[in-house]
Amino acid sequence: MQSTRNPDEIRADIAAFLAEPVPANKPLIERDADLFESGIVDSFQIVSLAFFIEEKFGVPLDFEQIEEKDFSTLSALTELVVSSAARNGA
């Protein structure tokens, strides 16, 4: 379980996961760029991203509480991981 990592490390890991299917000539993902508007994430990828977060950071996500806005930017995703870890004592 790696939930004790700092927000910058969490953000970098999520960005790396999201960048895997992105061609090398695309720019880096900015922390507050809208991931849906930019086409980096779509509604189908939310599930795989959620599973990645749970596995990578060892934090369970409460799918009944999660909203689309929680997946809209790297900053929002980072906050989701940090708050889920704090809520679960991880």
C-alpha cells in the first residue's frame, strides 16, 4: 500500500497512467487541464482509472460518493486519493 505518498508523487503517478495511451508528441498533462474536454479521459476510462487508483495507492473509493468532477483534472484526482486515504486511515 503506497497511500503515504505526497500529493506531487500521487499526481505524477496518475499522469503517467493517463499518458500511456497518449502519443509521445502530445504535451504533458497540466494539473488543472480538463481531462474530459482534452479527450484524455472519457466515461469508459473512469472505471479503469478508478481501479488503477485503488490498486496503486491502496485506497478504496466509495463509488456512491464519486462524481464526474472528481475525475476532471489531475488536481481533482490527487485530492480524491488524498481524501480517500485520510478517510480510510491509510
